[in-house]
Amino acid sequence: MSNVNLIIDKIREEHKKGLPSKRKILSYLLDLLNKDKYPSLSDVEFYDIVGETYNLNLDYKLNLKMLFYPIYNALKKKIKKLHGDEKRLEMEQYLIKNFGLFGTEHILNKIKEKFEEVPSNDLNLEILAIFYDILSKEEYQDLSDSDFNFIVRETFKFNPEFFINSLNWDLRKRMKKENRLIMDKYIIEKFNLKHDEHIIYECNGKIKLEDSKKGSLSLTSGSIFLTNHRIIAQGICDAKGPLTPGVIAKHILSVAGGSGIYIRPEATEILLESSLTYGYQFPIRNHSNLKKTRNGVCYRCVQDNQFKLIQIDLPRKEQVDIIFKILSK
């Protein structure tokens, strides 16, 4: 039996114990870095052993944060110390490519399994726990921001109604404002802008639409994107009025090819536009009565011979000045 198989068998036997020893598993892997002891072991063979350790962890349904991640983190530090950062990065890329280590597919599979197995009344807590692990960077510290944003988009596609009615609120409350803005911009730019559309300015803020006959729509924890066609705002939205007492407003998201679209039927009359995109739509063309307010900018638009008042509240004066200047043109 080869040295590789002997080491894997030793790691497998340790995993079979009720309480596997992280210290023993790490020592087996660190031994492999000793070229005097294992002179014929190639880099790829070593990476494969680390990858199999990861797979064994999954097979035995053990928590990655409790077992594999501390081992992997210590191993990376040792490799960086012995062989430099380039070799550490080489191992990480190999494991992500060949074993899905901390990759998006592994995480999305976990989320998909939750949708298939967990009762609906427990679903929000179960899936939010996965996103909390990602946001905390404890287990998934090598996951890039673009990977996280991709996972958010794909989670929406798995179950749009759940995403809108449950996960969106909890997720945004747990994220920093700047991270929410980055996530929303990624999704909008990558999948939802028209061919001749581009973002002119983006910021965090609140936006409210008032219709004297149909009620109001307020957006909090919001990301606001001013494009050359419209305002796209994303956040936690609440609609109130004669047609929609206390319900969450319609939310539309479309993805490439027009698939994955969910439309909540309530409050459809309150939104100004129904073009398919991620977020809530507010027109900027042919507006009137543009003015600065104490906390932001407001203006009017006409739809169906009715005035709609749009109020944008912003945290900083310079943001008010910028948006006012753009809309003035």
C-alpha cells in the first residue's frame, strides 16, 4: 500500500471515532510536508489527501467549522511559512477546483437540501444560519464577495417567494450597509441593466412613494441606484393604503433569459413601473417640482393622470447635492 493510502486510512480511522481529534488529523497532514519522510510525494498527491480529508468530513456529517476548518487554516499557515504564499494559494485553487472546497456549488447544494428537507416553518432559521456562517467569515473566509452575491441570486431562484417574504429582511438586517450596496450593485449590473443603461450614482438611503388614491410604498435598509433611465432601489419594502393594508409590496426580480421571475400580486398598483428587474422601479424622466428637503430630495411624476410624490432621504448632505444635480439635468 502506498504512503498516500496509508495516510488516508489513518485519517479515515480518526474520523470514525465519536470525537475525532483535530490535533491528530493535522499532525498526519503536517507529516506529509516532511520531504525526508515522504520524498516521493508530489504536490498534487498532497493536495488530493487534503481534499479527501475534506470529503471524509462531509461523509460523516461533521460540522466543517468544528473539525475541518481549523485543520485547514493551520495547514495553510504552515505551508505559507515553509514554502511561501504562492504555494498556499496554489493548494487553495486546486482544492476549490477539484473538490469544491468552500466553493459556491457546495454551499448552494446545502441551501437546496434545506429547501427540500426542512419544514416551511423552520426554513428561514436553517437557511439564514448558512448565510450567517458565510457573513461571519469563520468557515468561509476564502469566499469572495462576488461568490457571495452569486449565492444570494441563486437562492432567490430556488424559492423566490421565500426569499422575498423571509430571507431578504433577515439577510439585509445582518449585513453592513456598504456590503448590501455592493451585493445589490453586483446583481443589478451583471443581470438586470438594459443594453444602453448604466449606473450614474449609487448610495444607501430610504425612498418613499406616495399616491393620494392608492397609498404609499416605503423602502428601508435600502440601496439606491440612479441610472440614465430610472431609479432602481432595493431593500425592505412596505406598502400601505386602501388596496394593500400592511402587506409587503410587490417585488420583481428577473435573471438572464427572463427565468426565475416572482411577482407578488398585492400592491401592484402602487409601483410606478413593472419592468422586470431586481428591485423596485421609480421613474426620473419628465419629473416636476424637484427640490431639496431637510434630509434629501423630492420630486413629482405623473402616471395615469395622477401625481406620484417620490421622496429620497439620504444620510449625508453631499449625497443630496449630487442626486439633486443629476436630476436637475
